[in-house]
Amino acid sequence: MAKNNITATAILVVSFVFILITVLLSFVLNVKSVKLPAVVQAEKINVPAQTDGYVDEIMISINQTVQANETILELENPQLELKISSLKEEKKYLEHLVNSAVNGEKLSLELNLINEELLRQENALEKISAEIRELEENLKIYSEFYKTSEKEFDSFRKLYGKNKISVSEYHKKSAEFMQAKNRYDSLSNGLA
């Protein structure tokens, strides 16, 4: 009788853990792309990639004005999707073991491993989300710097056309503008 109570308790605990895993997997699977707002600050910035993945969609074009809370781009991480697919397969396997109630200790151990992997994946997703926010913020910042540099260059071009500045001043400002343009183009193309 005591063995039946222990078995029934183990099945109940395992069922509860599977329900918890199902809820966690549902949350992780529903988050394939992230749209996050960013704050614009004018300064030069270089934005290196902090994680593997690819830009799924760039929502703005060069020189486009952006508003607060506007989504600039969407990033996806195929490795994370593969891990989630693998976890789904493991979940199916564990559900089969629960239904057959073969070995409660084995189920408990495997459930602990799955829970640990789910926690690692959630942490990875949080890290990627933070990196996406940082990338979007840096892109907005550099966009503003590029626009300012372009306006300054246009002003110098007009002054040069009116012979108000020297050739060397014009060439210096032209070189600064081309450097800003190349950095912005590199940043925009690097995220693509």
C-alpha cells in the first residue's frame, strides 16, 4: 500500500512538472522575434554583434527619421530555434515515459535536466533580448550622428560653392562626412 502511495505521489509530482515544462516551453516558443524600443542619443558609436544570429528585417531605411518606441529591426537566432525543437522532442519522450510510468526516479532526473536546459535557454533569450535592445539603441544613435554630419556637409558644400571656405576646409569636411557615411552604411549592412 505504501509503495502504491509513493508511486501515485511520484506520478502526481511528475505530472505537475510536465505541466510546468509545457507552460515554460509555450512561453519560449512564442518568442521568436523581439521588437523593442530604443532611446536616441547623438554620439559616434560602433555596434559590434554580441551574439550569433541574423537580421530578419530592417524596419527603416537610411536617413529615415525614427520616433521613440519605433522598432528599427528584428533579429532571429536559428540556433535557439533548433534547441527549442530539440527540447520539444525531449518533452515528447518524457511524456511517453510518464504515460507508461516505468521508472519514477529516471523521470525525475530527466525532468530536472530538462528544467535546467529550459532555464539556460530562458537566460540565453534574455541576454539576446538585451543585446537586441542595445543594438537598436546604437543604430538610432548613429543614425542621428549621420544625419547631423550630412547637414554639416551640405552647409559646407554651399559655403564652398559661394567661395566662403577654402578647398582644404571643404575637403576636410567631405572626408569627415564620408567617414560617417561609411560607418553608418557598414553598421546598417553589418546587421543585415
